[in-house]
Amino acid sequence: MLAAALLVAAACGGTTRSESSSGSSGSPSAAANPQAAIKEGLSIAFLPKQVNNPYFTVADNGGKSAVDEVKGKYKEVGPSEASASSQVSYINTLSQQQTDVIVTSANDPNAICGALNQARKASAKVVTYDSDTNPTCRDLFINQATAAGIAEVQVKLISEAVGGKGKIAILSATPNATNQNAWIALMKNELKKPEYSGLQLVTTAYGNDDDQKSFTETQGLLRSYPDLKGIISPTTVGVAAAARYLSGSQYKGKVALTGLGTPNQMRSYVKDGTVKAFALWNPADLGYLAAYAGAALASGQITGAKGEKFKAGKLGERTIEAGGVVLLGPPTEFTAENIDTFNF
């Protein structure tokens, strides 16, 4: 069943993208030509927050499928740790290699801006997915769903899991992650609604999208708040690590957990009762859409302006919204009843 809407907020506070498109030099670009053919041989590189992260592996493989369809050249590069500036050197290298399209999920909204704008001056098109940069540093942002929607569904799921009462905590990724911070701010607003008056958010912990640190942070939350009733972890690494800790501890069945995870990583925890429900969009579709958007930009079909349209293979026609945002669509809520129908 479909959850309300989910995901990532567009970039940093208060910054908006001009309704008109601008080229890599910052000056107005040529008009879009929706009839232009996708160029063959485009070099399209994916730069996730970190490589060997199960979520990004799925997303980037979806991107590879799209790159293959448009007869482009795919590569994935990136850091092993999701720190604020760890992506900069990879962007610089991709720029020097004259990469046509850089598709990236930002660990920090501003840390990679300078490098991205240098790449754009070198004629690269920049598409962000999963987590945005400052909008002035990219051409398009592929948004999994709305930030408000993801906040709503996370709070709803934890409220249902704890019976609407008790202390809860958030286990996030990195302190500077654009999407995480946007969701957390909106979750705090959501918790002010009368229907959630029985819930008390006591703290936010950061696992830095590292499995062991997220595991340890979960342990620390339970030691610091022995009466904690629930944890929200809106990060695939964090929710899996928290589930692993809870499933083997005295807190199994006593402390509820929800968040954003993939069915394959969470299946055993749903079946053993550690997690009642969690949510996510299909990350393969997210990467797939990002690749098609980049190819359309690099081929001149679109410039990134509001109202422009492009075709994204099996996902059909997409329209660019205000702020240079393209929305993937609503996510899915996973429970014991439906989890076995999914494989990603």
C-alpha cells in the first residue's frame, strides 16, 4: 500500500532556484529543444554519499540501466565515508575528465558547491538525487517525494507503533545531510499537532550513515533513555543497524522502530517482530530517473526551467517543477503483509 508522500526536501533553507534556467557560466542558456534526440555516448557518472551503501548500490544500478538504454557510458565513484567534503575530490576528477553528466547525492548542501560549479563551467550538467545541494549549484534535483510527506509518514508510523504515547528519538545520518535535516525539522513540526501530543521527542543521534556507529548510537539511546518507547531512523543504514541491535536485545518488542529502509535489508526484522512497518520509495527508480534527466539536459531537450517536460523511459513523461525539482512519486509502506512482494 502506498504511504502518503515521502522524501527529500529541496536543499538548504530559504534558497530558491530561478524560474529561468542558467548554463554552466551562470548566463541564460539556449532554449530547450524537446524534439532533440538523446545524444549517444554521453558520459554519466554517479557520485553517491558513499559507495558500498546498500541503498545507493540499488539506486545507482537503476541509473546504470537508464544509461545503458540511452547508449551512454556509466561509472560510479565516491567516498567510503559520508563526510561533508569527501565528495569534492571526485567532482574535481570528473570535471577534469570532461564528464557530461554528474549525478550526486550531497553529504552537505554547501561543501561541494564550489566544485560542482567548476564542473558546470566545464560544461558538465549536474543532477542531484536523494539529497540536494544549494540549488544554485546544480541543474536539477530528483526528489523522491515531498519533505512534508516523508515527515508525516514517519511520525504516523512511530505513533501507531507506540500507541500514540511515550518518549521517542531520531537516529539520523550525518549532521549536515540536507534531506535528513529537512525531514527532522518537519517531523518536529508534525509532532506539534494535537493528535501527537502524547509523543515526546527527547533527542536526535547521528550514526553518520555508518553501520557500526549507528548500532552503537542505538545502544547509547537506550542507555540514556531507558524508558524510550520508539526510534525513527530516516536512513537505510541507520534503520537496519538499529533493528539489528534491538532484535538481539532485551528491548525487542518493547522499543518500536520505524524509518526508511529497503525490503531486503529489513525483511527479517519485520518477520521477527522487531519492526512493524517502515517506508521507502524504489531507489532503483530514483537513480533511473536521475540518469534520464541528466541525459535530457546534456542533449538540450531541457534546460531545467519550470514546466519543461522530458521522457524518462519506463517511468514516462516528467515535468520540471519550481526550483528545478523533478518528483519521483509516492513511496511504499512495508509491513509483514506485503514485504515479500518486493525485492530490492
